[in-house]
Amino acid sequence: MSLIRKIKHSYYKTRIILTFSIITIILVIVLSRVGYLFIKDLYLIQLQEQVNIVAQMIAKQIEPAYNNLLELGSPTGSSEIFFRNLLERNLDEELHSEIFIFNNNLDVVIHSDYNFMYGETEPTLLLNKKEIFDLKINSGTASLPFKGDDDNWYLWGFYKLNDNHWLAVRESALRFEKLDQLSVLFWLIGLAGVVVTILAGWFMANAIVKPLNKLINFSSNIGKGNFEITAPSSMHGEIKLLSDAMDKMKTDLSENQKEKENLLAQIAHEIRNPLGGIELLANLVKEKNTIDSKDTEYLDSILKEVHGLKSLITSYLNYGRPIPVNPEWINPEFVFREIEGIFKTRLKQNNIFFSFDNKLKKIYFDPAHLRNILLNLVANSLDAVPENGKVSVISEMNSNYWMISVKDNGSGITVENMKKIFNPFFTTKKNGTGLGLAVSKKLCKENKAELIAENFNEGGSIFIIKKEIKNEI
């Protein structure tokens, strides 16, 4: 079965799984993104507050006199020693990669790194120029995280010391990198959630579809006339109500079927009795010596029609009433030989070549039913083939099933008729009842087998009795 057909046959199951999956994927994307942004903002606020506190703490250690000296230019002498000691004392390389003081030209006045020359400009300050100049004296701010030349994350903390000087602290933000890992973790959790949801949807869909499939099989058997089947068990809720309703429908249909069969039997009985009388009287009249040959011809016609009506009624009864099955282990070759003997005269008259090839040693089947089926199939083939035609019966087996095929090289079956040949009362024969193939298919079904019809490309047709090995007992 193709994927598209499977999806069509599992419509609600597919919809449940897709609905659950789509909802989960949307929720996972939204929650993962919201969660990531929330934690990122929370951590950023915490980091900015931390660098602001550090910058403020360092600024508070600058005595007012030294703060005023900054207005005179680059610190020299004792003031330079004071500032360097201050910066070195507060420098923690694990947290603060650098600390320096810069002026309103963004030139470094004094730096924690001795290699940093006076008057040099820190390029990253230009990105925060507006925030820097918007600060008021004795107030601070923090920048957004950025990547340094070493590919590590940092952020600036700025504190305005006086009208023309600011303190800058570059704080390490290595933990910021872990947020990206956290984002990946969110996506992995989301992916796991999607997988769990798909599995949960699959199990939930199965919990709904599985009992429905049982009910479909149950209704299919009812439609085929199997009223002995029991309703599926382990049903709950609304599906249990549906199962009970279908079981009641089965009981009602079974009773209606029995009523029809009884009515058909009664009608057949009522028709058979007068037909029997007509047949008897016709035979009595025919036995008289006083009637001429013309009257005898009429009586023969009456008897022929009566016999035809009785055969027709018997066919109706055989199709309409229950067919008891008494399967047993049989060798089909004996049935094949019997069929050949029955049609021996007809085969000879029309010079038809008949053969059989049996590869089955034994099958589990009702022998009377098999005989009846093969009689119908071989008779149809004999009607279809011309003089000097061929009819063959072949039996074979594989690991899964056995088959008995009746082949002929006749005219075949039209595409239109192929759809109808197993319908009751459908026939293309002038004097046919249209029940032979219908009864044969019913007999196959009663023996847990199936009857299939096909055409050959080169002409002729084949009817196949097919039964799975697992249904042998």
C-alpha cells in the first residue's frame, strides 16, 4: 500500500498526530525563545548591576583631592602612584580585564595596564559615546555585552568622576557564552518534547483507531453475511455504544435473513408441490397408448420445463439457505478425476483437451463443496471454449497459501462483465440461472477461501480457488 493510501486510510490518526506535533512545535519554539530571552535579559541586568557596583565602589575610593587633580591633566608624581595603586588593588583579572580613567576626548588618562600609553583612545568607547556623555557626575551605566579581540565576551561599566573624567571598568562576561549553550539546551528539550508528543499522539491515535478498526472488521463480516461473529470486546465510552448498536444490528439482520430463508423455503415448497403434481400427471398421460406422437412431444416439452423449474428452485434454495460446512483433509486429485469422469462424454463430443496437474497432497476443505465449485468452474470453461479447445486444472502451494486454478483458452470475460460475474442471477448464458459462480464464491467463503477471476492477455480466463495456509484448520 502506498504512503498516500496509508494516510487516507489513517485520516484521524494522522490528524491527531499532526495536530499534537504542530501545537507542540509552536509551543516549544515560543517557550524556548521566550525562556532564552528572559534568562538572557535577567543575566544581563544582573551583570550590568554588578559592573556598575564595581565601578561605583572603585570611584568611591578616589579622594576628592585626587579627583580634582585629574582636572589638571595626566596624573604625575604622588597622584600617579595613588591612581596606579588604586587600579592595581581593585584589578581582578578573572573578573575585570582592565580598569582606566579617560577624559572627555575619550583619551586614556591612566590605565591598569602599564603598556597603555597616555592619550591613547579605547576604540570600543566610541560605541558607547552617547551613554557616556549623558551620565551625570557620581552616576554610572553599563554597556551591552560585546566580543573582544580575543573572542571573549565583555561589557563596560562607566562612572562619571567629574565634569571631564570618567572611570571605565571592563568586566568579563564569560558566563554570557553559556547562554548560547542554554539556548541549545532549550532546543534539545523542545525537540525531546516534540518526539514525546508525537509518540503520545501516536499512542492516543492508536487508542482511538484500533477499536474503530475492530468495528470496521466487525461490520465488514456482517456485510458479508457472517452473523456468527461476536462483537469486539474491550470497548469503552462512546465506542462501546457504537459497538453495542452494531451488535444489535447484526442480530436484527440475522433474524431478517432467517425470515427470508424461511420464506424462500416455504415459497419453494409451495411451488414444488404443484410442479410435482404436473410432472406426475404428464408422465401418466405419456404412458397411455392412446395418445399420438404429437401429444407425446407436447408432454416432453411440459416435463422439460417442469424439470427446469425444479432445478431453478433448487439453485435458489442452495444460494439462499445456510450452507453447512464439513471440512476434512482430502486429496484434491480424487476430486479432479471425478470431475473428468463427469464431463468425459462432453469432452469427447467437442474434442476438448482436458488435463490436470496436482501438486497438493491434502487440503482442508469440504469435499462436497469442492466438487460443486469445480463442477461449476469446469462447466463454465467448457461453455467458453470452442471445439478443440483446452481446459486445465492446476493445484500448487507456496509458503503462505495453496491454489487450485481452472484455466481455459476461450473468449475470456469482458471488463464490464468481470465486475458482475459473482453477482447472484447475473448470467450471459441463454438458459443460465446466474447462480453457479455466486454459489461457488459462497462455498469458498464458507471454507475460509476466496474465488478470483482473471483474463489472460492471449485469450481465455482463469478462476482461482485460493486459501491461506493459516486458515487450513
